[in-house]
Amino acid sequence: MRVMVERSGGFAGIASRRDVDSASLDALEAATLERLAHDALTVAVPQSPPMPDAYRYDVSIDGNSRTMSETSLPSEWRSLIEWVLARADS
């Protein structure tokens, strides 16, 4: 499973992109990634108008893409995004 998170917007407008591939993770981390991705995909992403200085997230899970604003981010998506961003930085 491959998960890509691209964050753009924010006060400085700096974009960043992080990718995590379960094939490069140990078994526990791969299982965590798969559970978080599954949980996120079961929740609809509400549409919200663009907000000044808010982050926008483009998330792709094995090619299944969603775009969302931080102002309307469901907790399941937030958990996945935070995990990917933290794991990709380590």
C-alpha cells in the first residue's frame, strides 16, 4: 500500500509532499498504515469553501485520491495524515 500526502496553503504557502509505502515498513507499521487508510476511506470528506491560510491536503491511497481542507478534516483522515507526515519525517 502506498499513501501520499501533499499539504499546501497555510500562512507561508509552502507545499510539502510525503510518501509512505507499506513494503518499506516493518509488519507492525505496515498494519498500522493499512488500518488507518482503511478507516479513512470509510468516511466521506465534507466539502468546504477555501479558507485563507488554511492547509489543503491532497491524499492518495493506492491511487484513490481525495482533497480536503484542514477546516473540515474528519478525525479518521487527520489520523492518517498525521501518521504519514510523522513517519515520512523519521
